[in-house]
Amino acid sequence: MRMLVLEVIPLIAALFVSLRSGAAINTEIALMNLRNEIEALRRAGVDPMRFEFVPRLVGCVVSVISLTVLSGTVALVIAYLGVYGFFLWGVPEFTRTVGNVFDAQITIGLGLKCLFFGIAVGVIPISEGLGGPREAHSAPVTVLRGMMRLFFVLLLIEVASLAFKYT
């Protein structure tokens, strides 16, 4: 259960958010860049970082963290039901076991990993969308390149987390 909640669920949550929101953000920013909308915002006196990019980044971070918390809670409830059934007599022992497994250090590590996943899911699609060429036929390539880079960074964060945790 510990491996599922600490390793698999945050990675799956980050992948879900990246597939749902990261690809859309990447596409939207690439098209805004292609149509010079970002430059038009700057000329109009609107800071694109504040009004276009930061809300997307915050949304990605909140989405990854909330989906991880929700999925982890569901996994723990299913684990309790699998072991004790629908009886409440096992709650004290189960909560003690969960508390022993998920101590403060492990919980902080899980929170940091989710935070880094969320930042990656928000920052990489935005940067790839801004960095792509301003040609109509290159937008799909920009999106694909951004998603590949995002998956690679998510894998690096997961490997770094495992290396830090188990060495």
C-alpha cells in the first residue's frame, strides 16, 4: 500500500493532469504565440505572465495535489474495506498502522514530489508553447515536443524521488 500511495498514485495523477491540461495549455500558448496575441497583450499594458501563465501554473499544481490526495484517500479506504470490511472495530489499529507507515518525513516528501510534479505540468507546456516557431504547420510538433519533454521531466522527478528516498 505504501508503494502505491507514495509512488504510483502521484505519478498517475501528474500524468492525468498533463494529458488533460498540459496538452491543452501547450496548444493554447503555442497558438497564442503564433497569432502574436502575447505580444499584443504586452503592447496593451497587460502582463501575460500575471494574467495568462500564473493562473494556469497554479491550476496545474492544485490539480495534481488534489488528485493525488483524493486518489490516496480512496486507496486507503479500499485497503481498510479489504482488510476489515464494513466494520468499525479496525479503525484504531488501521489508523495506527497508517500513521506508522506515513510519518512526517514521508508525508513531506510526498507533498514536495506532488508540488514538483504540478510545477512541471504547468511550466513545461507554457515554455514549449512560447518557444515554438511561429509557423502554423509547426504547432502540432511544438505540442508533441512539449509533452515528450514533460513526460521525461516527470520521470526524472520520480527517479530523483526514489533515489533520495531509498539511498
